[in-house]
Amino acid sequence: MEIVWGERAKKSYLKIRKDICKKFTPKEEAEFVVQTFQTIASIREFPRAFPKSERKKLKSTRKAVIHPHSTLFYRIESKKRIRLLLFWDNRRNPSKLK
């Protein structure tokens, strides 16, 4: 299954990595990268294994927890394509999630 990174997903992923670099060691950043790509591999293999988002604005969107502090939102576009939409820092105010 093809994985497509949306523009917002790219930006939010890089922002979280940058924040990790500022606050933690390179080891924690590397762990985040590994966890992210393991999660993406799981999504590719079992796209419906992760729950749908309960938020009305994110209808038909699924969420995969990468780490207790970060979640990946994605959408299954077809039988052959998944679009990564947004990486979210779970410590942020959820009311800002759109």
C-alpha cells in the first residue's frame, strides 16, 4: 500500500522532531523516528487496525498513537493509498486540533 505524506504531516512531523531536539537528547529523537516509521509500517500492513477519530472535524480519519506524547492522523483514500495528515503533540490543547 502506498503511503503519501501530506504537506501538513511533513511540517508537523518536523516540528515535533525539532521540539524533541531542543528538550531532549539525540537518543530520544532517534527513538521517536524509529517509533514513527514502525507505526507507519503497521498502518501500511493493517490500515484499519487503528481507531477512527472521534472528532467531528476529522471524520473518516484514523489515529495511531506513536508515543504517549504523539499521535499520527491518517486517512485511507483507496485500497492502495493512505495519506498521512498530521502528527500531533498530545500535550497540546486538543481544542486546537483541526
